[in-house]
Amino acid sequence: MTGGAGAAVVLPGECSARPGGLDAWLVDGVAREVVAEASDVLGRDVVAWWGDPLNLSDPLAAHLAALVTGVAGYRSLVAAGLQPVVVAGHGVGECAALVAAGALPLEQVVAFVGLRAEALTHAPRPSWAGMAAVVGPGAEEVARAVVASTGADGGLCVASLDGPAQVVLSGRREQLEQARAAVTAAGLDLVRLCGRAPCHGPLVQSVADHLTAALTDLDWSVPVVPVVPNADAQPTRDPGRLARCLQAQLTSPVQWEATSHALVGAGATWVVEVGSVPVLGPLVRQVHPRLPLYLATGPGASTPIAAPEPALTGPAPTGGDR
């Protein structure tokens, strides 16, 4: 990496969870403290739990693994001298960003993310509704046209504006299948995000309502560094604003393209993603092709995120976190 100062740290959601993805951080005492606290809250050894590939197929395990790995990695990097100027997370990664920045206590957020993941199991099933990525140049224009063509029935919507070449739709299965013809006719790809509930839209409003009381009980503090919320992509250290954005997150589009702009606007001169595989870095690169990007997989284990090979309709989808 290029140095300690001027970094933006980005924390991905559950699609970044990999068996053993936490292991590399365990050589660091600061990271081990995060893991031990999470294990105490959950009443089980999370390293063993998340080391089994079969367990990570459970959304509850994947969501919690993304949260804890993000916080452990962030704190480890900061203890080693990293000086973030801003932090952001995608989907459930926003919860990790709030803990990492000091806006919320880890203990409360571990419990909240577990409740959130369980509540999402009562959302429309993936066999009935889900998410799909529109991939290719001009993705937003095509996605919005597809949504407009379905009418205002409260189903299909733009769920995540990831970058100039990737926008995620959320809706019922038949709506997503209808969208495929229009997307293909425009020369783009529509890629279903398997196993995902139809988040960031009206189909999960009942889940968001169910979580209202738990969100109200969170103890907020002024974070050490600004956090960029998914709902409005405006860096802030205002706990009230962060709380309102987290309340709106599950039913609002993820503004990740705007977040990529906001990171640089907040003073970032380079970006480091915490995780086992690059998920958010390639999306940031769509907005800032020359910005230095690094993937931190453990203490002292950071590698540049290379530019993707050119493709006819853009890169494969890398986001879609809840």
C-alpha cells in the first residue's frame, strides 16, 4: 500500500464471506479481540463456524462473517498505522463501517445484524422474488427504462446504483424475467444474483418495519471518521443522520456510484478494501479508473486491485450485497 494517510476504507457485505476468510487476521491481537467479542455475543466460536463452507451458505452466517471480518480488519489496519479519512460499506457492510468508525458498539451491531438476517428469511423467497444485475455501459439508463415500463405496481425497482456499468434490480421473479428481454435488446447482460432476497425496495418493507424497534435501541456516538451511508452517499459524523440512513437502508437504493465519488470528495487519495476477494474495489474503479486500490486480506497482506480485462458488455457483477 502507498502509506498510512489519505485512505478510504470500504467494507463489503455478505457476498465477500469466504471459508477461513477471518483466519489471516487472527495473528493480530486487535483483530482477535474483535473476534472474541463477537464469539461471546453469539455464544459460539465464530472462527470454527465460518470456517465451514456449508455454514456460509446460511445468510445469517454470511452476514455476520462480513460484519466481523470488516471490523477486525479495519481495526487491525488502523492499529498498524493506517489513517482513514472516510469509511463506507455496501449493504450489511455499512453496519461494519459504522462499528469500525466508532459510531456504534460492536456488541449491539452483532446482535442487530443477526436479527436483520433472520428477519430477511421472512421476506419474499428467492424462488418468488430476488435481485439481478444489469451489466454493461449505460446500465442505469437501461435499468430505469425497464422499471418505468413495468408500471407503478410497487414491485420492480432499482436496488443498487453500483457504478456506470452495473445497476442492480430488485423485484418479483416474473418481473426480472420480463426485464431480461429489454436488457438484452439494449446489448447488456442481466445476471441473477442467486439466493438474494429482494432488498433495497418495497418488497422488504415489512422486514424494515420489524427492525424499527431494534434500530431505536442502538446507542449512537460521534464516529472518529466520516461514514458514507448507502441511502444518501453523503459523508457525515452526525449520529442522527447516520441513524436515519440506516433506518432507510433496507428499502432504499444503495448509492454506491455516488459513494465512490464521495470518497474522493472527502479527501481520499487511495482506497483499501477489507476482504478475501475484491468486491467493491472494481466498482470504485468504474468511477475512478486511476485511483490506487488495494485489497487487504490480513495484516501486512495487501495487494493492488488490478483493472479488469475489457469485456463486450462490462465486468461480471461484483456487488448486490444486502
